[in-house]
Amino acid sequence: MKKILLITTLLISTLAASAQKNTSQSYIEKFKDDAIRIMHETGIPASIVLGVAMHESANGNSTIAQGLNNQFGVKGGGSVVFIKHNKKVRTSYKKYDSVFDSFQDFARIMTERKQFSHLADVLTHYDYAGWAHGIQRSGYASSRKWAAQVLGIIKKYDLNDLDENPSEQPKEIAEAKQ
């Protein structure tokens, strides 16, 4: 009887833990407005912001995404401590107050760091494929498959629908950019 109770308890706790994980769809719904806001502020396609975040953070389920709000695997200048399974973990990854702060820092890296800033000069906010390949060529990730993986996520979930063609922008936004 104790064995059955133990197995049942383990099964329920496993199901509860898996139910708490973000799915791709729930991650998109939760953060698409933040990605669109970043696009309007910086010119980086919302599909890139969201696609890279989904890829790098496993839809927000990775340890650093959960413990540090770090959706992009960005390293920090020092050491940060966070709690995982009631144990202190020391890491060099950057900690953010919110997921949106992580999105903003990714955009800052893409627009201010010399190795990436040229992309904003030559690519529009609806050239998500150009951005993915440009980010990879500029050294963001060591994997040769990185851009293809990010593009696969963008295409699978139609994230490029979040990127507005300039002719489709609301009039107020188009006028504000002039």
C-alpha cells in the first residue's frame, strides 16, 4: 500500500511539475507584446527577439531563464547567486529584474555592440532571415545550425506575422518614426 501511495505521489508531483513548464504557445502569448514593443523601439524584428529567446531559454524553461529572467544566455560582468532546488547556485550569467529587461538588454547588445550594430544599419525590421544569419555570422553563437534553428522556430509559429511591413504600420507609428 505504501508503495502505491509513493508511486501515486511521485506521479502527481511529476505531472504538476511538467504542467508548470511554458509551452511554445504560452511563451509566445506571454511575451509577444514585449517583443513588438522592442521592435518599435529598436528596429529589431519581433520575430527575432521572440525566436531567439525561445531558442536560447527553451521557452523560458531553462535554469537561467527561471532563476535569473535571462532569456538569451547573456553573461554578466561578475558572479550572481540564485536558488535552485533549495541550493545556492553561483553563475556568471546576468540577472534581470524581469523578462522584459532581458529583452531590452538583448536589443541593446544588438544595436550598441560593434560586432552586431551594423545589422540595424543594413536590415529592416521585417527581414528576420537577414537578422538571424547576420547575428550568427557576427558571432552570437558557435553552432553553425543556430540561425536555421531560430528560423525554424519563427516559421513553425509564424512569428514573422508579428513583424510589420512599413506599409502596414498604423499611421501614428509611421509618423512618429519620421
